[in-house]
Amino acid sequence: MGEDARAPRFDDAFWDGIAGECWGKKPFHIPNAFPEPFMRSDELLEALRNLATRARAVPGNAKKELYYFAEDYTPQQPMVGTDVFPRPDEATLVDYFKRLQQQHGNCCIAGFDIYTYLPALWDRICSFVRPLVRRVGQPGFRSESILFVGEYAFTSTGIHKDSAHVTTFVLEGTKIFHLWPDDYQFKRKELDRDSHRWARDFKAHLDGAITFVAHAGDLLYWPLTYWHVVESPVYSNSLTFLWKEYDDVAPKDVSVAKWLAEVIAMRARDQAPVATAANPVDAALERFCAVQEQPDFSDTVWRRWLERTTRLSFDLAFAFPDAASIELPTGMLVANDCIELEWSRLTSGRLLCAASGESFEVADSPGLATVMNRLVSSEPWTVAELEGLSDMPRGDLHALIRQCMRVRAVIAAQKV
């Protein structure tokens, strides 16, 4: 679970320039950014097969995460039915798309949250963005990854914005990206039209566009303020990573607090005595106070709070390994900047930790705070080093490290 050899490595000067000069300010295009494909077609095909497996286990899942965008300007449609996923005899992504193309005509197949169906892809994206996370912080809310496969004249949703910074990895074929800054002077009447009318008319605005012709191996970025539309004149596939930010409408703490209020209300409904007050406000306060007096109430609040705050950015849907099966390495380990690890001491005398939306508890000890601070630091460390920082029993410490590795909050340090 260390650094992926396929993720491109840029030096500190590159990332300092991106964070200081481009991030949130202007687009960039890096031709041939990858010495090898960031993701091979066979790996993407595997991700779609994994999506299919989950869709069969969770009815309706495909409707949410696999769409086709028709070239006749019709709105996006969920791909439903039994034949929308790759067949066993379709050995390549091209084979899969050609069959769908025969059924739907030229179109774009979009697989949403694709990195949650392939751990290797999730690790690779984290390896790539980790230097950026260290400079600009973690994404707000849930980041997303979308696989676009197809051959189409232009994006059926037309000129549009995403509520996120956009990073695109072109994996196969050629795509043409047209971008416009937020203050580009579109005609007001055009802005009021639906996006499919925009799609027919976007070429009238190309003189004012920033246009990038991107090929396999290229990397592109544009800020969330930019309008854009994409052409795929030949078969192509690309991976887009959407980096969402907090905003004034729904900042992180407000989002979490709102959800936490629901947890408290649920706890009150399930465990508090029936309220006797006739006034609804007084009744609610009465129930809340009854719950608050329960001895484990604060532990429940902390557990739900930490689970919620640590699942808002990089999301994982694939199963974590069993902690007991993880072998502790003798080499260097380091905190994964892409995964937020938070902890709190409980009234029960144990330490509650949470990462990737999952919580776990370990035995507490006087020196454990020193261990935790070292564990999440940006400098690599070894298991032996942590053993020397605390009087915590070795078995408990090893269990803590395994749990952190299990949820990918701790990874093998990159070898220089």
C-alpha cells in the first residue's frame, strides 16, 4: 500500500507551482505526463466488473453509478437491464463499448465513483494527489472519480460547470477540451437556455475559449469556476477526479453538525423516556436532557462525529482487510495525507480512532497521545520507534498500527 510505481512523480517545485500559481486560478495541460498509462484498460474493465458484482448484490446500484450520455442531446440516462455490464467474453474495454455503441449509437458511458470499485486505482489517485493535499488541504465533502468511455461529438450536457476542481487523466484516444473562465461574456439569453441547446451552439464561442487537444498520457486541470465542454472525435477513455471544496453554503462543520443533530434525535427517540411536556419545544428539550445524562452519551457523540468527519473526502466502498491478517512491516511507515485520522479519549477509558468513515477502539495508556502524534506526522517512522515512545503493551500498540493500516491511514513509506 505504498507509493504506486505508475503514479507520476513530480518534484516539489512542480507542486509548489501548481498550488501557488494554478490551483483555483487557471487551467493547465501537461502532455505525456505519465511514463506509463495511469490506468490500463484491463484494470478499468475490472473496476466495471466489480461495479457489476455490487450492483447485483445491491438492487438499483447501477442506476446511480453507470450512465450513458446519448449524442442526440437527450439527458443522461441510467443504464438499466441485465446486459449493461461487460460480458465474460468481452476481453477489452473497446469490445465492451462497441457492443453498447451498436445498441445506443455514438455515446459516452460514464462510470461514477469508479475508484471505489478498484483498490489499486484508489491507491494510485491518492499517491498522485498526496503532494497537493499537503499544500492545499483535503477535499471537502466527498471527492468523486468518473470514468468516461466513448466516441461522441461533444458532451451531451453542453457547456457547464462542476462544483469541484477537475483533474482529468486521458488514458486512450484523443479528446478536445474547451474551457471558458467564469467571467466570459456569454449572452444572457443563452445562459437561461437548457444545456442541450448550449451543446449545439458551443462552437460559436470557440474564439473565446482555451482549447486543449489531449492524447493518451496527458494530464489536465481546471478550477471549479471554469465553464467547459469536451469533444471525443474518436474512441477514448479518460478518468476525471473531482476535488470538492467547502463553501459558505455548507461548510464541513455545518454539514457534520446537522448530521450529528439527527444522531442525537435518533438516540433520544430510541432510548429517552416519553416526554411529558405538552409544548413541543419543551418536550424536545426534556428528551434531549434525558439522553444527555446517559453515561455513554458523550462516547456515542464522539464516535458518530469522528466517523462522519473522516468520510467526507476520499471515499472507499471496497472491503477493508481483516486487521489481524495484516503483517507489520520492518521498514518505514508514514501517515497517508489523503486519509484523515482523528481520535478522542472516551469516558470508558479507551481511545476512539476513526478514519475513512470507520471507527475502532484501542486500549488507552498515559503515553498514547505521543504515539498518535508521531503516527500521523509527515515524517516516516518504524514500529520499533513507536514501541519506544510509550509504555503501552506491545500487543495493543501493534493492534493500533494494524487498524490504521487497515483503513489506509498509515501506508508504507516511499522508497527514495
